Amino acid sequence: MKTKWVFIIIITIFSIVGKSQTPERITKFTDFRISYNISSMSAGGDHFAKGETIIPFGAGFEITYSLSKRFSSDFGIEFRSTGNRIEDSFIFARIPEYSGPFHHEYIDVYLDFPIHFNYELLNAKHFKFHLSFGPKATIYFFKDYYNPGRIGIVDRYKGSSFSSGIDFRTIEWIKISRKIGIFSSQCYGYYLFGDLRKLESIDLKFGLTYNF
């Protein structure tokens, strides 16, 4: 049901944007942005409420290409990581013939490749506001250490997987000078394919922008 609504929203946005275009075209690279990101991933709810859903370390780079007076696109690369996390607990009968202390260390890393299509709702003298949407591809890297593991001895796992989904975003700019500005954005993502399928992501970003 959620996937169906995602596609309905995408079609609606394309219709609105298509009707809003004017013959005037301004096709050029306009700016690039660097950002610090904090995000949360969950199968539904409890975003930022539980420590295990928070991905506290992130950085990104994006560049914007103008398509018309109000319509633009941007693409970039983003890095997110949980950092090294440790879980110590006591287990009972989780592993045959073993009850006792349980130690788990892990690190998750996400490498994102987003493409956004932006519609400019407001462009004042020192402030701009855009609505955005677009696809996002993610390469997920994981590394786990269990002591004890599934059969009562140390286990180590590492690997990677590929997933893709769709992003919806608002972004705000404040102009400081002719070339320099600051921005913030709020993004909701939903994974449609891959190992991360049906996971939601909420990303909060802020950083600097440089205008060409």
C-alpha cells in the first residue's frame, strides 16, 4: 500500500512540474553544496527515538544544474555511517548449551547516489525554497563481530548489498554573499528494491553552498 502511494505522489509531482514550465530555458550548472548529515532508518516509526535507528555521521556533496527558470536537477554522493557500535548483554538459551555474556560489535556504512528534481516555490532576495523528489541508489556495507556466535564460538561477518528507492525533500537557502550561502534540507526516503526494501530514511542536512 505504501509503495502504491509513493508512485501516485511521483506521478502527481511530474504533472505539476510539467505544467509549470515556461519556454525560457536557463541550462547551466549553478551551484554546488557540501553538507553534514544526520539520519535515521527504520521499518516504520521510532525515528531518532531509539539509538539503533540513528546514523549520526554523514557528509555529502551535490551539484545543481538549472533546466529552466524554476526547474532544476542535482546529483551527488553521500556517505553515512553508524560508527563502531558495541552491544553487551546476557543471554539465556539463545545458543544451544550456552548461557552467559554476549558481545556484539558492528559498523554500518551507506554510500548514497541521489538524483533530485527541484521545483522552486520561492525566490526572494536572500532566501530560496525548493520542493524536490528523485531516485536514490545506496550501496550498504556491513561488518559484524559476535562473541559467541550462532554455534557458541566467535563469528565475523562482512559484506555489501545494493538497494534503491525514492526521496522527497524540502530545501532552504540563505544567501550570505554573491557566491556563498548556507542551506538546510529535510528528506524522507523509502526503499523500493534490494536488501533495504521497505525501510524508511529521514535525513537532516545543513551546510554551505557556492554559486558559480
